[in-house]
Amino acid sequence: MTRALIPLALAALAAAACPPPKLGDPLKGLTEAQRDQFNRGRRVFDSVFTPATGLGPLFNADACGECHEDPVSGGVGDEVELHVAAFRPEIPICDPLADKGGPVMQQRVTPALKAALGIDAEPVPAEATGRAARTSPDVFGFGLLDAVTDATILAHADPDDRNGDGISGRVNRFFDGRIGRFGRKALVPTLREFNAGAFQIEQGVTIPAIPDEGTVGGQPMPPGVDPLPEPELRQREVDLTDAFVRFLAPPAPKRMSGAAKEGSRLFGEIGCASCHIPTLRTGNHPVKALSGQKVNAYTDLLLHDMGAERADICLVLATPSEFRTEPLMGLRHTKRLLHDGAAATVEEAINLHGGESAGSRDRFKGLSASQQAAVVAFLKSL
């Protein structure tokens, strides 16, 4: 073996000795204490709540793992949620209808609430101007997305399309002005808030940071339907759940075939990578496994206009037709594509792109059949 080939051989041996994490495994490089938090957090994530342990009275699921389960804990779910908002473009203002139970509507109730009010789901506010279907995404690699700096996100923003490429990604901002990144409308700024909010919003389980059960369509909860004192979950369990999600490794891509490699090139050539940016890098982070890491997420975490045909609801700065670029890491494990699950195949998802992505969609349609198949093969390798 020549001296020039020795480093390549050593790199190959190192890769074989340290294979990428399996789906559902923790990140490489965690400390023993962090791996212990991950394992204990998984148990909380998978635990099933009942009315006696804090579930409801309004809820969408009885466990985190109910909505994030396929093919392993942290994966996608088959549930489709209902979200609402009131968009008044003439003002302009987006009302998430929080005082009426929005924007996430709870579609299930406990027996006690059903007996008290005779309802099977939270009533949709009459003021809603739009309704949205939302599938449950996987949460693999979300800790890495959380560790991407705001400066990195802003560096990719081009709200006025100054470079003239037809792509004008912009940030959404939380109610207090912080840059958002999580959720289909990129509203929630941090993973900690995203995880914590799901307990109360999705399961009706109160936590120290959110000790209020909320209302039923804006009306107070009837007496006696929620016997447990608030908060119903200790901060320790909240923190462990956050550790589990934060330390979940992103899905390792499959080894690409020759066609997939060609598809990767075409993916960039037809403009898909203008929004689905292949690689982001995390900033400095107190967790070594999250610090300075390359994330092959295929997203810019920005809002883009997907066209009137895909429009549903507004959310703070996001108009009804604007959505955050969906991360594509782990795409091959997703069965229902797009934010509302409208597409069953990769080809269908591409064809449903509009607005800013119409140019890339049309260039995909202009490819030969073999070239289109190569792009699909590449996406199915992620």
C-alpha cells in the first residue's frame, strides 16, 4: 500500500469500527450521565397517561410515544391533528385564537368531561378563518437543529429576494420576538419549549412551567373533571423527556447507489437545495455531542411561500401559504409527506409544491424519466 493510501485506509477502518447510530439510538459522544438521562427519558416519553395520572380532560394523545412511534420511539405517527387560526390580512393580524382553545384543537376528551358537557372533542371556534391538518413528524436529530445558531438561520434568509432567484425565505418569530424554528410554521424558538408545551397541549398534562389546564373553547373547565392538583408532572420527568428528544441521533442516510448520487446532483441543479439546504452546522454548545456538529438536515428552518393551493392557517408572522422548509433527514421512514400528509409518495409531494418552489417543481417535471427516478432514489436514501 502506498503511503498516500494509508490515511484513507485508516479512515475506512475507523468508520467500520464506529458505525453510525441505529434509528432510535442516542447521539455518539454523550457522557455516561447523558446516556442515562436519555434512557430514563425514553421511559417517560413512552409512558401512557390516564385520567388518574393527569391525562386530559382535553387531549390528542395519551403518550408522547403515541404520536412519535414508527418505526421506533421518536418516529412518525399516524395521527392527524386539527389546527385553527383567524387571519385578517386587511389589518394585518393573525389571531391564534388562544382564548378559544387554539391554535391546536384537542380532539379527544376524558369520560369525566364527556359526562359533564356531552362533547367528544373541543369545539372549533366560530371565529376561525382557516383549518389545518397536521401530521406528527419524527423528532430524530432535533437536538442538533436546536443547536444551530440564530445567526446561521438569519444568514440564509432573503426576505426581499435580493439575489433574484425567486426564493425569499424569512424567519418566523415567537410571540416575544425570538426567532422560531420548530413546528410546521417555525414558531417555537427552542426544543425545550417545544417538548414542554406538548405535555399540556397534546396530553392535557400540566407541568411546572404550564400549570393551567386551559379552557374548553374559552369556557372554564367544569368542576370535578380534573381531580389531580397542578402540576401533574414533576420537573424531573419533563427534563428527562427533553433529554431523550435532545439526544436522539439523526437517521443515518443509506449508502447511495449510482442513481442516487446522480439524483443528489440533480436535486441541487434544479434548485431544491435553495430551501432544503443539505448541511447546517451547530454552534458552541455545553453538550459536546451537540457542539460544532454538521447536520445533514436538508432545511434552512425558514418560512417559504408554498402557493395558494397549500395554504391553510396563519401563525404569528407566517401567512396561510407560508411553511417552514421540512427537514428531509429520515425521509425514507415517513409514510405521509408534506405538513398535512397530503402526499403518499415522494413524486406526489414534489408535484404538490407551489409558490416559491414552483420553479424547482417544474424543472423536476422537465427531467427525463430516468433523471426523475434518480432524484427520487436520492430522496429515498435520506
